[in-house]
Amino acid sequence: MALIATLVAASFAAILRIGLAPRNAEAGVAVIYAPWTSAGETLRRSVAAGARFVRFGGLPFIAIVMPVRPDYVERALAGSAFLAVDPQVLAGCLLEPVFRRADVR
């Protein structure tokens, strides 16, 4: 059972890395680190891989950046990033609903 669970987790992680990869990295990248990564460490790691910091993405372990190197995604993933995704994909997973009940009439 442990082997099956490990294989399922590994294949899920591989699918996420491949399927959610940004199509146009020059337009921006959302870099996701481990949930226990501090905001300062997220900022340092995302910029060190070769990008300009834009903002945090809802949680302190997610950074939205503009790459200044063409190989930024590979460098970020080779470092300690869990995922590098298109910011539009990340926007679909916001913690707060875009429309609140008071806004809908």
C-alpha cells in the first residue's frame, strides 16, 4: 500500500508540474514553495532564481514574479520551488470568492 501511495503522489506531482507550467513565462509566473516557507524566504528564493518580484499570491509561500532570465522556470524548480504555474491558473484558486453575496443583485 505504501508503494502504491508513493507512486500515486509522485505521478500527481509530475502531472501538476507539467500540466500547470506557464505557457508564456515572460508574462509572469506564480512560484509556489512549501507551505512552511516564510514570506521573506519566498521573496529571496523567487528573486534569486532570476526574476523581479511583483507581489505575493494570497499566501506568503506564493510569489508572483516577472522573469528576467529565459530559463527562470527551470531554475526555480531546480531550486526549492514545488510548482511554477501561470498566474491565471492561480487566480482561479483564490481563497476569497471574487463575487460576494452582497455584490450579486
